[in-house]
Amino acid sequence: KIKIAVALGSNQLETITTSGIMTSNLEVITIPYADLLSACQDDTSDASNFDTLIEASFGSLPTSLGIIAVTDVPALPELRLKLLPLARKLANLPQDQLDEITDANAQYQVGWSHGREKLEGDKLDLGKGSFYFNPLTDNLVESMLERRQKKNNDETDNNTTSVLKWDESIDSIKSEEELKKLAQSQPGFFAPNVWPTKTIPELETVAKEVGILIHQVGILIAKCCDSYVSAKCPRYDNHKLENVLRHSKCCKARLLHYFASETPKVNDETGSNEEKDTDFSNWCGWHNDHGSLTGLLPALYMNERGEII
């Protein structure tokens, strides 16, 4: 499975090298944000000019990496510098304060999570900490109930142009009680956001801003993907992926902090590392992803003093 990603960057990305499968340098396909927006900003432009780029990025060719970089995104550089240093600040909070934003009932998929994910070799990953949140709504259940009420009001007012008319999930859940039961059975999706309002109050605002920006760019990419697929499959719903991203409130964001790794021990006799690849691997273990697109923010590197390097 190829994980689809949308990489947002303020500068042109260099080539990357794959390991293990191919040895040659492969270029990441890039699209300037202004060009992407121009192709998608109205119905008269159907993004068909991007079909070649979409195929090169997400297609089945050996050179397709499953990733596309959107460059020169307005406001992104400033927001990135506001948000990512807060990941380090969060990860270094005292344990009792981290416990306040840890939700075991949500399977550690909301709020702070550390040492819960397994790497290759079935070893717990202690090398990074994660903070999960939904940037589009603090409470997904309440948002879905509000959407249901809006749809009912639109039907009462004979509003046939409602943006909600495509969403069959509203009708598939018959009652508020049924929705709440579903939320209880799937807390990783439905549990409300938890924020470190006492210790890092600024995190909520900037995290939501970045998440919403990535979501908006993702909608544009989705529209291009729809255009490409509909050209290949005439019976395809031309706005299927776009509608999912544009209207769904079920969005998961993950703020990551990678802790400084310890220097591997060296055997004095052999001069080699004592640890073997089989003892520990930093590759993520086999897992199932969910979602339509994944948006990535360029990493920020900091030294032990918290200074950007």
C-alpha cells in the first residue's frame, strides 16, 4: 500500500532517495500553490491540466512516490515556526501535566501519547511523542448532531441546494442515541479534543490554524485527483474525494516530537555498534491507515537548547 501524502512547503523540495527498493534519486512532484488554486477556484476550471502531475505522483509507475509537494503556501512559513517549537515544549512538560492531556479511554488517539505505538520487531516506540487532535471541531458528535439538525431545517425549508445533501452518513445513523453509541464504541474517532490550556494555552489556536490550512490545501489536491480519476473512469462521481474532504469533520491531526536519540554503544574490540538492526528498527510496524489524504508539514530541527538549527 502506498500512503498518499500532501507535503506543504515554502521552498522547492530537493530530490529524495528511496532505500531498499530502488537506489536512484527520484524527484518529488511539486505544484506552486498559486497554480493549484487557479486551477480549482471555480467550476470553469476543472483541474484537468494537473492530470499528468497527479498520475506521476499517485499513479502505478515505478517512479510514483505517492507524495506531492505544494510549494509557496501563504502564511505557512510563519505558522510552522509558531507551531513546531511548541511540540518540543509540550513533550518536555512534567509527567503529571502530560497525564492531564492523556486519554487512555480514547486508545491514546486523542491528546498526548508516548510509548503506545509499536515499531517493527514489536517493540514500543519511545523515540517520539504524539499529540492528536481534530483541527476542524473540538467535539465531532456535537458537530454531527448540528449537521443533522441543519439538514432537517433545509428539508423543511425545501432547500435543495444544501451542501449536506450528498452526505449519506447523516441518514445512515437513525438517531442521536445511535450516534452516541457509535461514538462510545469508536472513541479514537469521536472523543473530544483535550488541550493543555493551563500550561501551553497558545497551542490550541496555532494548531487549529495549521490544521485548517493543510485541510484546505488537501481539498484542492482532492479536486485534482477527482478530475484525473473521472477522466479514466466515466462513471466515477467527479467530486467524490473533494466532497469527503470538504464536508467531513472527521479529521485527525498529529503533532510529533522526536526525542534526541542516544549514541549507540561501540564494542571496543570490534569497533562496531553493539546494537543490531534486528534488535531495534525505527521503521513503523505493520498497521492500517485510515483517511483520504495525509498532509505533512516540513520538519523543524532543534538542538538540546531548543534553538532552531
